[in-house]
Amino acid sequence: MGNIGGMKPRKLGRSKRSKNKPNGRRWLALPQKEFRTAIGNGSRVLDGIDGRSHIARRHIEISASIAKDLGGANLLSEAQLQLIRSAAGLVILREDLDAKAADGERIDVATYCRISNSLRRVLDTIGLERRAQDITTLGDILREGIRCHRVVDEAEVQHG
């Protein structure tokens, strides 16, 4: 096997840099917080987009609403978060076409249908139904503790 396009053939096997990781999957380890990208650490929504723009703010708003519907971002996997980002982008594209149509501009119906269908599939994948968040308050905990003590006291009186 010779050089292809001026590139040297790669040796198979583990590299020196991946010795400490099982199966040479160094790239699968999550980088330390200080080495993560701006998108990865949440300080930027989209690469090269000013977070103050209308589109970026709308993207954040939609993503947060969908994450809240699914029980909160802290309960979601990275794959679910990526699907939420995709859904937010599709909503923005569809809303742009909605605004153009409402303003009397002609829009490409096929494009509108493709965006809407893609959005539906993404939302179907992550779940269309809302999931309730556990919002147990301190009052709920104290009431439950008092109720448990009463049950124990009543049991002691009956058996005592």
C-alpha cells in the first residue's frame, strides 16, 4: 500500500497517547471543565453567533422550554440535549417561514413541510408529552415526618 494523496498509511493499534485509556478511546472521555468548548460549557449557544441576537435568544428560549417539559435539563442525556438543539433550530426555521407567509410572501411549501415533518420526528424521538418535575417542598417533608410519628405513636398505644 503506497501513499494516497501524499498521506502516509496509518499504523493500526494503540497510539502512545491513548495508552492510559481502555481500547484507545481517549476522545470519548469528557474534557475537564476548563478545557471544554464555549458551546460545551454553555457560555455560547451556536458557534460564531452573538448570544444577544434575536435568533440566539429564541434558540435558548425554545431549548429551555423543551428541556423543562422533559423534566429539566439536569435529567437529560447529552443525546437528548442534542435533539433539543436540533428541535430548536427547526422551530426557528419554521417560524421564519410562518412570518414570511403571514406577511404575504410566497414560501416554498415543500420546504415548509420538510421542516415541519423533521421537527415532528425529532420531537417524537425525545418525547412529546410533558413530564412532571418533583417539587417536594420542606413543608411536604415535615408533614410526612409528622404523619409517620403519629402512625408510630398509634401503633405503640395499640400494642403497648
